[in-house]
Amino acid sequence: MPLAFLIPLFSFAACPLIILFQRWLPMRGAPLAILAIGGGFLVWALATVGFLGASASDPACAVSGITGALTCHFTTTWFEAGIPGVAAGVDQAIHLDWGILIDPLTIVLLGLITFVALGVQLYSLEYMKGDPRFGWYYAWQALFVAAMLTLALADNFLLLYIAWELVGLCSYLLIGFWFEQPGPREAAKKAFVVTRIGDVGLLVGILLLWVNVGSFSMADAFAAAASGALGSGVTTAAAILLLLGAMGKSAQFPFHVWLPDAMEGPTPVSALIHAATMVIAGVYLVARAYPIFAASPEALLTVASIGMVTALGAATVALVSTDLKRILAYSTISHLGLMMLSLGALGWTAAVFHLMAHGFAKALLFLGAGSVMHGVGAHGDVDIRRVGGLRRAMPLTATVFSIGALSLGGIPILSGFWSKDEILLSVSHNLPAIFIVLAFLTAFLSALYMARAMFIVFFGPEGEDSGHAHESPALMTGVMAVLAVLAIGFGWIAFNWPGTFGGFGSFVFYDHAEGFHFNIVLGILSILLAVGAFALAWLIYVRRAVSHQSWRARLAPIVRVVENRYYVDESYQWVIDRIVLTVSAALAYFDRAVVNDVGVNGPADAVRKTGVALRRHVTGHVSAYALAVALGVIGLAIFWWLRSV
């Protein structure tokens, strides 16, 4: 376990090596990046074995009194700085450490990141072949993965924030990788700016905790929140500020607008962002800082409400989108909302479980979308109405994509079914009834839009762009096949199988371990909704027995609003054009006309004019000075005479 710091270090080292020496490295250095993440995956496996064999008796490990899980810390001093005491007259010292934290949450997240990243980088060997910046692509991929791994390992908020910002920088570089095109260039800037808004809240929240706790240590902050030492107001404020950062990274309403546009980047980058790096960072932050959120019922309700709005809103937009990658992007937003909903409903384990199941399935779906693009020769958007009937030309891609769609749609017995039902159970037990009703509606829509994409692309009539389609290379389909196996079987680790560690809930938990719960009523209802959604989609898009055009006509105003993504982007633009720019222009005028012209230049102009006026008597002519003296004498004489009279 002490060597777990090598997991990100390998990829950190690979990035500059590829940048500096790519012209001499084979395949522009791609094998170096793959070896780095492969080495990280191997170290993760060794660290996992070490953690499973550890106990509270080990010097670096202890059972957390807050989470109830075994937690191991490995730290080293970064620096110490003395601050002279002003009021008390006693010097104070700031002590900062670099540290890694290994607990069940860290273990499962590191496994997801390293495994998916390894698959994406292998897949990219074929997908990105021939790109003129092939080496740069792998350099930024290595840096991206290293930053996310560091974020997952950090045991203090300062290190987490550094990695957090580095993740944002790498997303900017990869989303805008094809920066010579306007679409990726603008999408990268949009992602960077929108997520920075949330990051300001995160930074303020970290500083608020530091001021009140006196340390950047997560353990100290969690202990202070759990014991009530922070105070309810500070705890709620800190939780909401941390949530702002999580909302930006995990694309929660209203900060979700950047993620659909991020599809302008290479498709393997989308798979990495949506499954194992940037967007899961926000969910991870809330899960990691859960002792702070759990100490504030108001913060938990806020998390649940935002998650519910995000999940339902994104699901409706996915249902009317026509671009394949954007459907998957809105699907990600919706499922991230479900994870937030689960966290707000005290379903901590369910949220983490769904994060894992969703990660494998969503990586599979995006790589499947990339396979479709590769097979039909598309270089930009893929309109699902133009690429129908691909199951004949691309049978392997059709099979694995369908597995991912069925899993996220909640069809038993795939992984997404088990994790989704755990979320529904948490919501039904711990939130008002309106939440479970909306959660079921979201689950139905989730199955419907996944079925729509699957049936139209692979099982519907042949599209205009499908004539020359072909199956993708073996390396691409092989990676997808491995992910398909996990999309099928990962959910089964929820159960307590004889001879195993006792099920997911006995390993990854908050407060206390618990086994998998299956509520018969909720389970049957969710199955009926999921199967019904797929059956309805089959009747509409394959058999054409049901026409949806009449419903579109009846609900035209609502459909128009949804197709325009509820006009959120337009609202942002209106605020910028009408309020931000107007206020900025007024402030600029005030700064120029009042602060600069009056406040700064005014005194200078007054001094200059006074000086000009005062220097008029300095002529340099003796006659003028003599005349002034004579006039002065005469004036004094007259004044003396008048006074004497």
C-alpha cells in the first residue's frame, strides 16, 4: 500500500517524456503511456491485495470512527511555515503534508480509473491512428489519468484541489484537441469556463474549512463536522460550497451545459471523461466529504433536489436528441444526477455502486459510438436517423453496444439493474414521496432513450450513411468485449457469495456494512418500467406499429422546449448580453470617467493648472521685476496712508 503513490506517478512521468522525445519514440510514445497506466493498474492490484490483508493493528491503518471503514494514511511533510502572531503575540505555524488515503472508496475508484483508462488507450491505437498529433494525444491522456488518480488518493483538501484543477486543464486540452476546428475550440473554452465557476465555490469551501478547522486535512475536517465543533451554519455553508465544485465537474444543473458540447473532442476522450475521470470527480467529492454533508440535513436535501432535477431534465433531452454521442452525454448527466440523488437520500453505497456500474457501461457505449463513427466513416456528429440497420455490417459492435444500453436501461440481470434498484430503495426510504415518483419516471425515460438509440442505429431500417459500413478492427472490438463482460457481470458482486469478501456493501460502505437489499415491489415495478420502455421503443422504431409523430404534434410546444434543451444556453447568453455586459460597460464607464478622469487625473490636472497659473510672474525680465517692485512700494504706501487717515 505505501507504494500506491506510484499509480499516478507512472503516468505523470510518461507525459513529459512523450512530449520531449516523441519524435524518437515508436508510435509517437503511445506505448509509453500504455505501459504507464498498465503499471498503475498492476500497482493498484497489489495495493488492493495489501489493503484486504491489512487490519487496524497496522501502524498506518485504523478503523474510522465516522465511516466505520478501515482507513490507511501514508504522509510526508511538504513544508512548514511560521506566521507571526499579531493579536496574541505568539507565532503560529502552518504544517502541510503530501499524503495518500487508502480506504474502500479509494480502492474501487482507482480500479475503475486504471482499468477504463487502459482500455481507452488501447482502443485509441486504432481509433486515432494517423492523427498528426498522435503523440500529444497520448501525452495529455497520461496527464489526465495521473491527475484523476491523484485526486482519488489525496488525503487533504489542498492536494485534492491541485489535482482537481489539473483535471480541468487536461479536459480543456483534450476536448479542444482538434483546436483547428471551431467546434472543439469553443467547446473546450466553454467546459473550462463553466467548471471554473463551480471551482470558485470549492476553493472558498476549502478555505472556510481551513479557517475553522486549522488544517487542510480531510480527517480533521470530518471529525470537526461529525462532532459538531464546526457549528451547523459553517457545516452547511462548507457543504454547499463543496457541492458547487461537484456540480461543475459532474455537470449538475445548471452547470451541465458544458458536457454535451464536450462531444466535439475525440470519442475515446469522451469515454474517459464520462466513465472514469472528470465527471465522476464531483460525485467522488461528495462521497469523500460525506461526513460534512451528513452533518447537515439541509445540505443533503439540496444534493438530492439538484440530482433529481438534473436526472429528470437530462433524461427528457436525451429522448429527443438525434446525435448519438449527445444522447450518451445527456445519459451521463442523468445518471450522475441519480448518483447525487442517492447521496442526498443517504444511499452512499448505492451511489458508489452505480458509479462503478455506470462507468463500465458508459465506457462501452462511447467506445461503441466511436466504433460506429469509424465503421461509417463519420468525422463529426452521427445522426442516428442516417445510420440505421448497422447490425448486419457491424455485428460485434451491435452486440456490445446493446449490452451497454440494456445495462443502463435497467434490464435484469445486467449490472445497471442492481445498482439502479439500490438507488430507488434509498430514495423510497429517506426522501418525500415525490422523489420516488420522479425517480421511477427517470428510470423509465432512461430505458426508453437507450432503447431508442439502440434500435434505430442497429435494428431499424438501413440509413443513408450505412451503405459502406464495416466492422471495426479487432483491437477496438476486443476492448469493447471486455467492457461488455463487466457490464453484464459486475452487478453480481453486490451479493454475498460463499468464499468471497461478502458483497459490495460489506466492503464499500458509510457508517456500517450492509448486504444487498432487494425490495420485491420496487424491483417488480422497475422491471416492468424498463421492459415496457424497451418494448415500446421496439414497436415504435423497429416494427413501426406505433407512431410517435402524432404525440409530437400534440405536444409540439413541450417538445420544442425540450429539443432546445430548456433554453438554458440561451438564458446564459441573455444574462451575459443583457446583464453582465451592461453592468460591465457601466463599471467601465465609471472607472474611466470617475475613478480615472476625476479620482486619478483630476488632482494631477489641478496641480498642473495651478502651476501654470503661478509661473506667469516668472518672466526673466529685470524691467518687469523692477516694475513689480515699484508697484508694490506704491501699493504699500497707499495702504499706509489710508490707514493713517
